[in-house]
Amino acid sequence: MKPWNYPSLRVRLTWRMVAMQALVLVAFTSVAAIPIVELLRREQGLDDGIIEHIAESIQRNATGGLELVLDEEVSEKVAEYPSFWFYATDINGNGTQMGTMPGNLDGLLDDLSRLNSANIADIGPTEAPSAIVRRHESDAGQLWIITGGGPEVRYKTFFSTFGDSLFLGLLSLLTLVSFLVIPMVVTRQLRGVAHVAAEADRIDVDQRGIRLSSAHVPEELHSLVGAVNAALQRLDDGMERRQRFLADAAHELRTPIAILQTRIELLPDDSHRSRLTLDVARLANLANQLLDLQRLDADLAILQPVNLVDLAAQVTAEMAPLAIAAGDEISFDAEVETVTVTGDAASLSRAIVNLIQNAVIHGGSKTSIRVGVGRDGSLRVADSGPGIAEEHRQSIFEPFNRIVPLDQGAGLGLNLVRDIVTRHRGQITVGDAPGGGALFEISLPVADPRSPMRGGLVQADVI
């Protein structure tokens, strides 16, 4: 994949900024090299790049003098430029030469070692009117070389600039620094985007009304943040309309259901009446569950100290007729007389009701249902039914989830229980009951754990 097609904005910006800096360096070098080449052509004339090749062609002989061994580059220049000549000397006056030098340079050769660099014009013949002097460090030692009649400065020198070690070193250093610095700069500038992402991650269906802040993001992203906030507002409005619809529908259902229950009670006591009574009870339970969902979504729960023992005992007693009518047994016991938790009594009652109803429906015939409260704020509902397989113990809390298809209920009961427990900062787990069956255990934080617990066992059996 090409770097500019990477999904990461940091990678794309880094590559493009590095490429832009490289282009700027090439452009600057190009603009600067042209007048330099023109200046060299006008003032110097000859290409001093040949000096290095001349120096490489000079070696020390056995007596310490200088001898000429032409390399390939110098040989090519000799063949190409018939007037090409040079003379080289060291600090001790040892010298060597090639070609025919202008006669008027004899006096200069004696003082050649006093020059570091020089451009000489009008030295004699028209075919080689200029010469250059350069000092060069070679394998034969430090040499002073004067040459003329060779290659002149041309525009190809301009292109050789891009192969120069200084240019390549500067380009490499700039690229390396760019790859190290640019990602840090980009990351710092995009820190506001990460801040907004963290805000968005905290948005949940249970915490509506949260909006993204544009204070930490670049101005170019303000429109995106505004569009997201507008979308969140539309979602909140839609959720509010759904809540109102659920509440209105549940309230509207309760009245005809109550009327229907009254009319069914006036019917003759037979199997049809029992069947209708059970069906209407299921409708009433569904309406109550919808109201509970609406109350939870609207956060209308009133948190106050609740005696979990009294609450569970009351709900168990109210559910006893339903369990007995289904042919089951139900009992209640508590480790202490008082376990105080902070919560909404109506919501917690609905959670216990749903767990007992779940045991009646799924426990089978002649099920033994046991409701208990522990001193640590735990509430247990166990039955002697077939139990729940371990692979289904998480999915049963999802709405409309059924392990075994039934012709009753909407699959909202256990989902509602989990929501109620979660909002009370508690946990609900599913396991195996002693002796077989399913065990649902709710753990709630005790309101004041420093208060003394009174001993004893409170037990009430309803058969």
C-alpha cells in the first residue's frame, strides 16, 4: 500500500511533509547552483574536479620523488583535450608534469607551494588561456597542482551538485529529523482529536445528553464536532419519543387489562376462566415490565434506605399464590432480620418478582422455589428445576432471548433484572443451586456496613 493511502492521518502528514521538504531542498539547491556555475564559468573557467584525478595519478617512487601513473579519467581527458597539461609538486620541491606548459609559468612554479588556490588568466596561448592552482591531499602526500587546457566548467556541473556528499548528507539529515520530529508535532496537534474521541467513548445509551467539546480540536474540525452533536441530539430526541410511547402505551394497556380482569372474574369458575385469568396476568406483567423499562430509562427511581429482608419477604408472600397455583412450593429465609441497602424499593421489588416468575415458568411442575437474603446484601432465588447450561448463562440476560421457545412472555424479565441491579451498583450471577436447579444471586452494596447485625434466623415458609 502506498504511504499516502494509509488510513492514519499521522502517517500521511509525515510522508507528505518529508516529501515537501525534500522538494524544497532540491528547488533551493537548483536555484542556488545556477548563479554559482555562472560565476565559476566567468571567474575560474576550468573545472577543478580534474584536480582530484590528477592527484590520484601521482605516486611516490623508490627515491621519494613523484612519478606519473595516469588513471582512466586522466587518460580520457588527455585524449579529449589535446592542449591539456598539468604540473604537480610537493613541499620538498619534487615535481612531475604532463603536457606542454606555457613558457611564462617558469617563475610561478618555484613559488607554487605558497598558493592554496588560485585562478590565473591570460597565461599565453589562445587555445589554453587560463590555468588553476589547487592544493590537494593525496596518497603521495600534500601536492600543489597547476593545470590548464583541460575541461571547462559547464552546466553538467549543475547536475553533479545533487550527487555531492554535502547535498546528500543534508538531505538525509533533514529526512531523518523530519521522521523523528514531524510525528511528534502532528501527534501534539491532534491531541484534541484524541480528547474528543475519549469524550465520544463515554457516551452511552444510559447517559444521554453528553455532547462533544470543540475547545480542544482544530478549527477545521469544529463543523464535524457540530454535526456529531446534532446527530446525538436527534438520537436523544428519538429515544425520548420512544420512552414516551412506551410509557403511554403501558399506561393505556393497564386500564383495559384491569377491566378485562374484572369481567373474567365474573365468568363461571371453569377451565376457560382459569386459562383467561392466566393470559390476562401475562398481559398485565408485560405492561408492568414496559413501565419499569420506562422508569429506568427516564431515571425516575428514588434511592432511599431499604430493608432488603422485609422487601424480599413481602414480595415472596405476594408471589406465593401464583407459585401455589402452578403446583410449586415457595419458601423464604434470611440470615439476619435487617439488611439495609440504598435503592429504589419499586425497582428492587420488580427484580425479585421477575426472578420468581422465571423460576415458576422455567422450573417445571412441582418445583421448589427458595428465596433467601444474606447478611452481606445478597439475595438468592433458587429452584429445583433443570437448571441453566453454562453456555447460556450470559445470553439469558439479553432482551427477547429464549433458550427454549415458549408461547408466553416477551423475554424482557431477566434483562430488566440485570438493568435494575446494574443501576443499584450491584451484580447478578447465575449458577447451580444446591441439590440441582438454577440459582440466581444478586449482590448489592450494604448501605452502612458499620452498623451491628442482629443475629438469628428469620424464616417464613409458604406451601
